[in-house]
Amino acid sequence: MSKVCQITGRKAVTGNNVSHSRRRTKRKFNPNLFTKKFFWVEQNQWIRLTISAAGLRDINKMGLDAAIKMAMKDGYLKDIKQIEKK
């Protein structure tokens, strides 16, 4: 699975490591991603999402159903079938 949050769409960005002598080498800044299972009450099923810490805060604030609808509207989740059902 790619390193992209399914709720917020956050993904890795590139930057530089800067040494003491100010020599620059490329590096990646990866998002704080983890896999978590949620019970989706509206569909009466368990789902597994790859989300960032910011995505988890969004789910806690607005609820799972609203967060999934927002992610689908913004294009981060293409379809309900993209959510892995277990």
C-alpha cells in the first residue's frame, strides 16, 4: 500500500538533509501513517483504513461517516470498495 492517508490525502514530501557544513542531500518526509480498524455503524461492518494522525483527529471530531464522505468528495477515496472490508 502506498504511503497516503485515505482520509486527508497526506503523502510524503521531499526536502533536504542539511549537514553542519551546509551540504544538502535529498530526503523524504513521510506522514505519520498507521492502519486502524473502525466499526462503520451506517454500513454495519468493520473497515480498515490507512490514516495519518491528523486523519484520526478528523474522524474523532466529525465522525467516521462524515470523514469518509468528505474524503470521497475530495477524491482521496475513490469508492467504498477501496475501503478494505474485514
